[in-house]
Amino acid sequence: MDFGNITEFLGNKTILITGATGFIAKILLEKILRIQPNVSRVYLLIRARDAKATNIRLQNEVLGKELFRVLRDKLGTNFKALMSDKISAVAGDSSYKNLGLAENQLNEMYKNVDVVINVAATTKFEERYDVALGVNTFGAKNVVNFANKCAKIQLLIHVST
């Protein structure tokens, strides 16, 4: 598959980004939204107990950051509406089977996701063994299993720590 110009490739695509509150994922999200306004949707997998906690983390740890200032300034009063239209934050965890997602979310995402970008990881060198193994090893496996079930998958990117 020839991806040619990545900006053009991302047009009208639905993307899943894991590790959404992490450093790399935030930069990636901002760049995608800034250079490709025609991205269809970006699902952000955020570790949280429910939808309310997910949205709080999205606002406080992602969209509320200084990194999004250029986009906020560019879009002005349309920023919130565009973010609401383009971003679907979902409560889940890559270290769990099916990414910890509910059946209805899984089915929707299996039908729509074109691109999966896995940047979920723990980068603490002194992390508990079970936590590091769960996210960095089993998490990658779970993301691959998820991507294999996506009807329209075109690209899977895994960023390793």
C-alpha cells in the first residue's frame, strides 16, 4: 500500500490512538487535527473508570494543555465544537482484553477504525513488573488483536518505549 502524502492519507480516516494522555499521543493528536481538518474521527483510549472521568481527563490532561493553544487560537469559538465533532474519548485500557471496551463501543469501532496508533506504555524503569508487563507487552498484543478485527484497517503503528 502506498501511503504517499501522510496528510492526504489521513483525510476521511477514523483513527484510534491509545495512551491518549501521554506526551507522544498529545503531540500526535494536535498535529493531526491541525494539518488534516478532514480527519473523520479520532478515538482516544483513556484509562478511566467511566465516561465522566474520561471526559475530565480529556479536558484537563489533553485539550486543556498549552500544546493546543495554536489550534484554539486558529479555531476560536469553534474549537470546542470541532473537538466534540472529531474526538471520541473512550474509557479503556490497552492492558485488558478488548482494550477494556464495552461491546457496543467495540462493534462501532471495529466497523469504523482505519488506523490504529498504539503509544500506550509505562516508561518508568522501576515500575512494578506486573504493571509494566501488562501495558508494554500484553497491551501491544491486545492492540494488535483489536486492529485485526477492524473491518477497514489500513495501518497499525506501534511506538515502543
